[in-house]
Amino acid sequence: MLMLRTAVSLHLLLEGGCGGAAPWWLAIAELLLVMALTAGMLTPVAALVVAAWQVSCLWHADWPHAAVLLTATVTALALTLLGAGAYSVDARIFGRRRLIVPAAPMDSD
């Protein structure tokens, strides 16, 4: 998960301001999102905000740039659904969760 968080963070840094010059407040907001994602703090919320930002950038993108943004959006959505992982602030604060799958499905009778 650390690599996935890093990939989403790096893409947000590279695509800051939808490819153009961003106002100072937007640059600070993007930097805060990058730091939250890299540390793994409130990861599902931060990744969902990043995905929404990239979808909004899709409206202004040409085709080669849109393909990159679509890939980054899907990656951010995957991070939203998967969570931060074991090496994150979220795991430290909220604890690690394990999914235990039963060995056999329950009988319906």
C-alpha cells in the first residue's frame, strides 16, 4: 500500500493545477493532500478527494493527457477502496483490521 500511496501522491504533484499555473491556495491544498497520502493519514478521504480533483481536470484535458488522468483516477479509487495499509498513520491510530474468511460457506438449511 505504501507504493500505491506514493504513486497517487507523485501523480498529484506532477499534475498539480490541471497542467496549468495554480493559485497559491490550491497549491497549498494539493501539498497538504500529498503529505496526508504519503503519511497514510485519513487515506480513504484524501484519495477520494484526489480522485474527484482528477475527474474535474478531465473536463479540460486533451486525449493523451486524459488517458493519464483516467489511469490516475482509477489508481486513486483503488487506494480509496483498499485503505492505507499496515505502514501508515491510519493503522497506528485505528489499528490494523483483518478480514477472516470462513473455511466453508454456511449451510442454508
